[in-house]
Amino acid sequence: MLLTDDFSKAFHPASIAVVGVSDATTRRLRGPYGGFTTLCNLLDLGFEGRIYPINPNTSEILGLKAYPSVSAVPERVDLVIVAVPARHVPGVLRDCVEAKALNVHIMSSGFGETGQEEGQKLHEEVLQVALKGGLRLIGPNCMGLQVPSAKMSTFEIRPQLSGPVALVSQSGSVVSVTMRTAPAAGIGFSKAISCGNSLVLDITDYVEYLASDAETKIIGLYIEGVKDGKRLLEIVRKINPSKPVIIWKVGLSDSSARAALSHSGMLGGERHAWDSFFKQTGAVRVRSIEELSDSIMTFLYMKPIRGKNAAVLTAGGGVTVAAGDICTEGGINPPALAPETREKLLKVVSLVNQGVANPLDIPDSLAQPGLIGQMLPILASDPAIDFLILDCLSLALKYPALAGKFADSISEFVKVSRSSKPLVVSMNTLWGDLSEAEKGPWMQHLLQAGIPVYNSLGRACRAISGFIDYHKRFST
């Protein structure tokens, strides 16, 4: 669908109409979604535009004048949010056409995704009304839009950070979970779009819009299915070199394809076709919600890396051996260190219960934070090493008296080092997981220094491997 410039008003509206806002007698029924909740979200966020509650049975809601219909509103509305039972949606859309309010988000469910005859009939009716009336339909069966810079959200999750990442998902839960964990990973959003059944606007349309969106530098996608895979391929191939596109594609197995059909009404597509899609476009492929967040964080905080050879510092003999396998399985290679590198390390590192093979087993670094500051420049000077991984932060944080000094040593290396070799940190969960309260402040400390922090070595390796592949493809 060709989108006009007016579609940008859906993301930065001067006016919003919310259809299906409960009156005073039913406000106590407020749940995580719905018209009244959406109205409260807009007010709580301080949305600076005009808000019009639509309810034919009352004249005022939360101090705002209520109108019986969208066409009764005294201006052409930039965005209409529909939260009424499915059977009433066609009538609301006809009213929107009459009002020339063309950007419409349907929160309601109960259409083609149900697999029932009634839902399919409503599906077809809504589609025909929308196409005939030129509506730019978001949904149905979706949470809609969140735009932190516009102080606008139809989600239960309130925006916390504004940033350069756009997330488009056919699942509302994927958006919710990602946005809950995003602040800890230092991820801020330009746009978050839950597009549900994609009855009129397909995920491809949103990607095309975001390609020219000045607020967006990185695009993350959760895809169950698309209407026109060839068009998506062409758009992603065009924009991916300048705006990285990170995709979690599901629905490739028989069981997940059936689930996708009942969830969003989308057919998943064949595995070999999507394998070809990623090969042709160079889009970054991830396989879980954790990998989606990790990859986004990597593109936000890391500079391009020349290769996949890493020096890995950890603590504990068995842990160190396992680290080698984890790196290899994640696409990262810990090569043997050069003889001169080992010689320099042995001047500052004792071999008692330690080792300077790669991965390095250096528990002393946890009790002597200054030792890290001595080792990192030595490792960075090794010609075989492309970047460094510290896989011992979770153990270091178990000693609060040393944790701050440990983090400071790492940050100082990054700040003053003349080496172009990046440094990342991973939590070694073999030493026990940490609560968000325990690790959160140090993660933020390191992120602010430009150091990505991953919740495990495996996750770090997978994210960085995809990052390197992307830059290798588009730097040549």
C-alpha cells in the first residue's frame, strides 16, 4: 500500500479520537487495554495534542468533552483508536471515512484470526470498507503505536527511553516484553508498532515508512507472515546497508505455523524461502526475543569489528574450558595468543591456579581490579585479536567492595585506550544469576561508557557474530 505523507500524522498526531471509552459507571472495569485505559495513558504521559473521547452515552469523560461519533468532532482527526466489540467496527470505520479521518488503529479482536465464519465475514467487511474509503488501517487485533517523542502510547507499557530503534511486531506480547527489558539494555525507541492481523497495512508498509523516518536508525522486526515477500525483500535489501534490519522470523515449523494462523491469521512461509531472504538481503537473523534485544543493543553500542577472533577473560578452570566451546558454537573464535603477548601477561599474572591460554583463567582479576587494567592493553595489542570479552562480571559483582573498582578499570581502559579493538562484558551465570537490583547499576555504568553487557557468554557471541557478518557484507 502506497503511504502518503499524512501517514506520519499517525505517529505524531495533533489530535486523537478514542472510540469506545467507557463512561463513569464502567470505569472500574479498566484493564491493561481498551479505550478507557488508552485515554488514561495519553493523559498520564502528557500528550500535548487534542484528545476526543467518543461515546454516544455521555458528554464528558475525565474532564474532556465526549462526542457521539468521530464525524461529530469539530476537526479532522489525525489518528483514531478503535476499542469496541468487533461487530461494531465496520460502522465505526464508515464514520471515520465520512470524517476523512484516515489513520485508524483497531485494537479490537474477533476477526479472521478466530477461524470462525462470523469473524471471517467481519474481516471481509472491514477490509472492503477500509479499501474503499482509503483508510490506513493499523491492525486489527493489536496494541497499536508507541512514540516516546510524541508522548503517545496505546500500550500498557509506558515509554521510558526515547532513542533511534523502531520495533515492528505482529505480536503485542513481543513488544511488551522487549520494552520491559529495553531500559536495562540501554535501548530507546523511536517507534514501537504492534500491527496484529495486518489487514490493510502489512509489516512491509511499516518498514517502508521507517526507511525514511529521521528518528529511526535501527529496525527490529518480529514476523509471523507477510503478504508480499518479494516486496519486503526488495525494501529490506535497499535500506539494510544504511539502517540495519534485525528480524526474528517465526512460523517456520508446522506447529508454529498453525499457531501463527490462529494468532494473527498469517501463514508463516517455507523455511528455504526465508533462508534465501536473509541471504539476499543481509538482514540480521535472530532466533529468540533475547537475541532480538541483544542484537539491537550491539548495533547501538558497538563500533564495527574487523573479525571474529576474541580474547576471552573468565575465572575458573572448568568455566574456562566451557567458554571455548560456547564461543565456537556462537560463531566466535578464541585464537592462541602470540608468544610475545603471553610473555607480557606473565609479567603481571601469576600462573598459580591460573592460565594465560585463550580463553584466559584469571580469578585474581576479581580480587585485584587493577590487574584488569594491566591485562587489557596487552591483549588488545595482540595482532590476532579483534575484540575482547570479559566473562566474569557476575562473579565480580558478588563482592560489592570491589565491584565499583572493577567496573571503573574496564571503563577507563575503553576511555584512554588508543586501540580500536572493542570490549564487551558478559555475565557468567555458572557462578549464579544476579537480581536486576544487583547487576542493574553496573550494567548502566558500563553502557554509559559504551560497553555492551550481555546476560551470558553465548548470547554475547551470537549477537556479535551477526553484527560482524553484517558489517563485513556492507563494508566491502
